[in-house]
Amino acid sequence: MRVAALMSGTGTNLVKIIEHEKKLDKERGKSPYHIVVIFSDTFDSNATRIGKNYDIPVITHDIKGFYSAKNKPRKDLETRVNFDNETIKALSPYDIKVAAYVGYMSIVTKPLVNAFLGINVHPADLSIIQGNKRKYSGAHAVRKAILAGEKYLKSTTHIIESRVDYGKILMISQPLKVELGDNFDPNDEAIVKEVEYENQERLKKAGDWIIFPKTLQYIAEGRYSEDKTGHLYFDEKPIPDGLKL
């Protein structure tokens, strides 16, 4: 399975995905998935360094410069459609089947959503519903969970769809106990920010870095399936809220 990695920043998730691929290569003689190209929408991401370290071609198209050249605000999604179409064109020589969104910080539009099967990891349990919405979708999910009094954190892999963080759930990590420290005060912004950062870094190691590579592996192995009504299955068993590790 040929995979493109889309990133904007440090690419720590990408490194773990590549390391898992190398591990499978060593254990099996061949990994079921292969990262064939890295695409970055920022000129100052770690894409070039990662590409050099692992001999993977890198495409960089700076989205900030793209908008600036067109004299358009970043929130203009019509311009984003043009950017995404150019991204698809740039990736077309690589025969991509799956796009792994490894810290890609731009909202994507329908052309890119429809071009490849997109997979993302989100630092929250997206199966938790409040009203008719996913309670911890969007930015600062770890902070939201901590301030809501959650005792445990989880990561979720899901399919990229037009609505951000609302794609079908593929896998949910094991729970990680929240650590607040001795001086936690929900009204002290500096303390909240520090606790959010520390717990999110712990969740990356215990959640993101485990389930993202495994999700790609299982997709490549054909262990996920979907029926005509859009319901997901793993090893032919229904998973309405994703595979629980």
C-alpha cells in the first residue's frame, strides 16, 4: 500500500510510522505499507530532514506563501480548493492509495478528501458524544478533556472526511491516566497550559505513536472493511466506535 505523508511541523508521528514500516520489513521481509513521498505545506517543517534520513522524496508547497501570492486570507476556502488541487497534481506521479495526515495543520477540501483515503490521529476519544456532537473534536482536545474532569485520555485514528474530526473511527488507544500535579488550578492559565502540554506529550507516546502505525498496517493487510451502508468492520466484526486496543 503506497502512502503519502502530509505534514506541517515536526513530523514525530511520521517518524514512528516509518520506524514501524522498517520493523515490519525486518520481521516479515516486506512491510504491507510503504511511505513513498512526504508532502509539507510549510517550508520550515522537518519534512526535508526526515526525507533525507529515510531516503524519501519530499514535496514542499508553502501554503502561507500561496495565499500571500494570491492576496487572499487564509480562511478563504475557495483558494484552499486550488491549493489542494495542486497538491493532488504534485502527488499524482507516486500512485498514492492512502494519505497519512501526520500533523497536517491545514483544513482540507473535498478534492483532497476524495483523492485518497485519508487517515488522521486525534488526541482524544472521538467516540465520546455530547448532545449530537463529538465532545473532544477540534483544537486543544487534551485541554478540553482535562478541564471537563476526564480521568483518562485516549487517542483516535479516523478517516478524513469533509467535517474536521468527524470521519469514521478506526482505532482508539488504551486509556492513559491524566496527571495534574500537586498545584493544578483550572483558573491559572499558565498551569493549565503546562499540564496540557505534559499530558499531550505523554499521550503521543502511549497513544498516537502506537495506533497510527498499526492502523496503516491493518488497512494495508485488508483487515478493515466497509459495507454498502458505510458501517466499518475489523476482521469481519462490526466496530461502530472503532477498534479498541
